Amino acid sequence: MSIFEYCREALARGLVEICFTPHLEVDPRRRHIDWFVRVDGKIEPMESERWLERYFQDLEEARKEFSSAGLRVKAGLEVGFERGAEAAVEKVAARYPFDFVLGSIHCLEHQAISSRRECREYFAHKNLDAVAKDYFGALKEAVDSGLFDCIGHLDLYKRYGGEFFGREINDLHRGRVEDIFRAMARKGTGLEVNTSSRRRGLTEFHPSTDLLALAKKAGVRIFTVGSDAHRKKDLGYCTREAVQLLKEMGLRVCAFVLRKPVFL
């Protein structure tokens, strides 16, 4: 679906703001798997950046078309963090006027834990301690890089990890995430509440309520809400519920403008 179709859907659903966060993947070992973008119906290599030029062109046209209807259209980017590729991310983020740059851990040992098909190649050969070491080690480096405004779907490993490790996966963060949250608080890095978990059969958002409480305790003050919609029908899914949860926890929701947080 085009940016314009998503904007029309946002208005139909009563949203006042939409932020697009297409993926930027930077792991050279996955170049043949996910370094591609669809532009005008054709698949292009992601590193060409022609897609980014077109992305901002379409965003500008959408802003002109939908601003009078009361819809704010934001330019975002979701980066699949990979050790050693920080310079590539910094180059893209500095070159374009993004409102919001989200950092996420999608892959461990170059395998996508976000994919039901690929995750088996990772989880089936790991124990919980190894998963924790890999995930929270990568997360710490992502935060320490200072490249990101927010960290996305922080406990993504729960999406399919429960099928391999049962309920124990829910405690993977204990004793491991607290220092990372303190680093996020010092740097002013935010935390995304991602609602996609609910439509995938989980009972809580990413991250779960206990993780949000730990983030609050550590001093994290910036929280965003996103539906992670890869299809038009998922746009805005459960976002009002997520906003209400944050309010009940005494946390304020943020949006971003040119990478600066704005409390709502």
C-alpha cells in the first residue's frame, strides 16, 4: 500500500498523526535476504538510496494533501541494529530530515528472531542464557551507539521464543535490562510500546508491563506508541489501549519532530 492509502486509512480511523518507519537493514551477511525495497512496484537494492529520495518526495506530497484534514505525517525509519554497521546507519540518519529513528534488534547471529521460519535456526540451538547474552548484549550496543531516538519492541524474543522455552522466556530480562534502562535514561533514549504482539497472540504489548515499570524506575521518561502496521488493516491497532496503559502507569506519551521529543 502507498503512503497515501495509509494516510487515508489513518483519517478514517480518527488518528491525528501517522509516522512511517520503513526498515533499514544493514547486516551485509543478509544482503541477499532483506536488503530490498519495493519502489513503483519493482524491487530495488536498499543501498541505492533512491528509495529514500522517493520516500521523502511522497511524504512531502502527503503532508500537503492531508494537513488540511488535520493529519500530521511524520518521516520515520526503523533500523535493524547490527554490530559493526553503525557508520552506515549514521550516514543515512544524518543525510535525511527524519522526525524519528527507531532502533530494533531483529536478528541474532544473523538470523531473524522476528521470523517464524528463521527463528528456529537460532532458538533450537540455544539455551536461555545464550539467548539473553546475545539479545541484551546487542541491545546494550544499540543504546550505547546513541544512534536511536527510541528502542523498538524491546522484548521481541517473546514472539516465538515461548514456543522453545515456555514461560521462562518471560523472565529473561531480570538482572540484565536494568543497567540498559539506566543508560537509556542518561542518554534520553525512549522506549516504544509496540502493539503488534497482541495481534500475534501474546497477552501483553512489547515490552510487557513489568518491563515498563522497570524502565520507569530506572528513569526512562520518553515513551512512544506504535502499531507496527505492515498491512493497512493493522494501522492503529490497540494504540489507544497502549496510551491508556501508559497513563495509568504515570507515564507520558511522546511524539517526535525532527528527532526531538514532544510530550503529548
